[in-house]
Amino acid sequence: MKSLLSRTLSLVLLGAAVTARAQEEPADASPARARANFAHTIVLAPDDVRMFPEGPDGFRTPHKGALQGRLELFEYDSGVTGRRRKANVYLPPGYPTGRKYPVLYLLHGIGGNHDEWRGYVHADAIIDNLIVDGRAVPMVVVMPNGRALPDDRIPSGNIYTPENSAGFAKFERDLLDFLIPAIDAKYSTLADREHRALAGLSMGGGQTFNFGLGHLDTFAWLGAFSAAPNTKPPAELVPDPALARAKLRLLYISCGNKDGLISFSQGVHRYLKEHDVPHVWNVDDHGHDGDSWAGNLYHFSQQIFR
């Protein structure tokens, strides 16, 4: 098993395989390019500051030795890949108890799959603890594989290939046209934008910006953590600031002040600020790592669906 340091270093290199135009033309997909992205000089502005404290001790460890809710593997058919695909689904305590639930979709990084949020960040434990403590609205959490390719396994060799990068852009249609309808068909969900959130880490953070802001008719709550270079330019993400102001219930953006990718999130934050689009901008004291993603999920998940 990889050490935490090894795992973190691996994720650092995995988080930046594509440029902001990756959906249109292949990036220079190489480890050298990824390292160059992380080597950018970090320049902090006066408002690049922490908005929330670190999560409390034990916040991502199950309170009583086991989840109060449950985690199950979900499979669905995708017209994008032509294959049956997998996602982890967290169901809150007492599900369904005769009610319908809002849904949070969590997207992973370029080197992960549907197990990254569960296995590395412990998202199910974080949200379960918050629900049990009455600090988060009971919700269904879907952790899919954001690599929409016929062979969606993590590449065993070079992950910085145009094909692997393109799989993350192709996931937009897989998510909207196949996964969300399949989740709403099987589970007791509130199937409208007001009760649907999207969040992601690294490559998944870029996907959240691209897919969420591009489909405000589908998502009202967005969380982009340590967004990678697949993030589109801010003016392309939010061409109509008035529409974004009217539609968004929460846009939560975070990055660590030791993360070489911070400029991508800074650019979005500054554009939104200039155009008076309300959002949360949290700059913590981490790098591109699981501690940052866990802490921001802890704070984000307490604010959604309220």
C-alpha cells in the first residue's frame, strides 16, 4: 500500500494533465507538463485567505466505528461509453424512511476513479458524521467514475494521454444523459436542480466548473476544490453573470495556498468578484492534497440544500 506521502505526490502529478482547452484539442499530455503546472509561482492577493477553520479532530473517522448510513455499488448503462459503468452511492441513515432526498455528485481527480472520494478522502464518513450530528441535511451522495471511456480503468502506464484526458470531457454527457436519470430512477431522490449539487477535486474540480456552470438548469449548488487546468476560461464559464446570480444557490471555490494550481481558481474567483457573482472563496494552508479536499467537503456539505 502506498504511503500517504506517496499517494499525495502521485495525486499532485495526476491533477494537471490537460489545459483549459482540453475539450477541443489534446494537451501536451506528459508528466513534465504536469510538473510545470505545479511549478507556477504562487502569488496571493489580500483576499486569498482562509474562510473556515480546519475540520475538528476525527471529522473523517466514523464516530461509532461504522457508518450509520450505508454505501453500495451502483451500475448503470452508458450510451457514451457503450458499457455498463459503476458508481459508489452513499445512502443516509434510515434511507428511505418514506421521504425523498437531495443528491450530491462528487467527481474525482485524473488519477482516481469511483473509489477515490471514498477510499482516500473518506467522503462517506465525513458526510455521515455530519448528518448524524445534525449539521448536514440528509442526502444521497453519488461518487462516479468521471473517466467516460469504454475502458474506464485507471491507466497502468502513462495517464497523460489525449485519450485519458478526453474521457473526462466526455463524462459531461454521461453524467447528464445517463447517470443522473439512472440515479433518479432507482433511488428516492428530489429530481430537480434545487436539490442537486455537484462538487469535485482537482480534475473533478475543473469538471464541476465546466459542467456545473454550463448547466445551471441541472445544478444549483457547486463546489470546486483545487481545480485543475481543464477549467475553462472564466468568461467562457460565466458568459452571463446575471443568469449565474439568479440561478446559483452556492458556488464554493477552494484551493490551498501551497498548491501550484491555485491560479486557475484565483482567475475564476476574480472574474466572479468583478462581475458581482456571489461565491465562497476559501484558501486554506494546504497543497494539492486530501487534507484540503476533506476539509472543504466538510464545510461545503454543511451549506448545501438549505
